[in-house]
Amino acid sequence: MAYRNENGPFAKRADLKKVPRLGAKAFEQCAGFLRITGGAEPLDASSVHPEAYSVARKIVAAARGAAVSSLDPQAFVDGTFGLPTVRDIMSELEKPGRDPVRHSPRRRSPRVSRRFPTSSPA
């Protein structure tokens, strides 16, 4: 917080690497969870991890303005990114900025019965 207060809002995710004591591993772990809206890199406002920006750009280029969902995800699988990751990227590109927690089905906690079984007289 101190860094942001002194330097202003981040323009891109890569700027986080300038924060003291936020090392490369910490950046790698947190980058996909942080969103930079209105910044220099549009993908920074998505859940796409910076390491996957190259795949995301290939998908966007292949779509050429058509729906990303019309593409075959297998076409973007390579030695680094497997099918589940490519599908996640495509899903994010279809609905940028979607909060997966807010849009997931609600899980209900099991109800605990306040009644206790009564033992029958022996």
C-alpha cells in the first residue's frame, strides 16, 4: 500500500515488480489474481496470467472479430499450455472481468438438525 500511495496507481501488472520485497515468485503467484483496469495492457484487467498473454493474443488474432467460442481450443495447445488452460483463457476472453466467485452457483452449507434422536425406552 505504501508503494502505491507514494507512486500512484499501477499502469500495468509488470509495475508490481517494482514494489520492494515483492519478488519474482510472489509476482508469479499473485499476478493472475490482480486486475489493473484502464491500464496500458488490456489483458491486465483479465484473469489471464501474464505468462499466458502470448496464447491469449494468438486466440484474439485467430478470432479476427468473431466469437472466441467458435475456435477450436486444441489449436492453441502447446508444450507450455494444455487444453484446460487454453479453455480458461478462451472463457476469460469471452467474458472479460467476470468474477468467478460471484458467478458460480451458490454452495449451501448442510443444515444441522437441531433435533437429537431420542432413545427409546429399553
